[in-house]
Amino acid sequence: MMNIALWIVQFVVGLGFIAFGVTKAFQYEKTTASLPWVKDTSKGLVIFIGVAELLGGIGLIFPGLFDIWPVLIPVSALGIALIMIFATVFHAKRKEHQAILMNIIFLILALFIAYGRY
């Protein structure tokens, strides 16, 4: 039962971060229009964050799906958790409370994956 729950959370979070990452890394103009914080951040940093999110999302799904280096799953989950900690601090400084709530939810889910797959 726990394995099923972990797989569901991995797919939801993984697909979400793949989508977030692709948008930030490869569709900068679209990201600028939809996320207010991007206007105040360098393009290079936004693309870096996008690539990190994309790789984290891939790392949650593909190693387990293909049974190749499954140790990457908790490592990816911890990477996403770290991104969410930084994002929470960033959005707290900007007083963007809705973003903080989403960051904390993803942080909890990523820590659940890391703990469950470790």
C-alpha cells in the first residue's frame, strides 16, 4: 500500500516538476507573463531553476520506472525539497503567500518520497 502511495505521489510531483521546469527553462516569455517574480529575476537564474526542476522531476519517475539507478529517486526528492526551501524563503521575502503555501506542500511531498524511497 505504501509503495502505491509513493508511486502516485512520485508521478504527480514528477510530472508537475517536469512541466514547471520545461516552462521555465524553454519558454521564458510565457513564464515572464504568468509568474510575477520572474520579471525581478535574471533570465539565467530562471532557466537554471527550470533545468533543476526538470531534472528533479525526471529523477522522481524514470529511475523507478526503468529500474535504473533507483537511488536517484530519494536524491531527486531531496533536491526538489531543497529547491522548495529556497523558493519558500524567496517568496516569503516578497510576501507572496499563495506561492509559499504551494512550496510547503511540494516540500512535504518531496520529503515523503525521499523518506519512503530511502
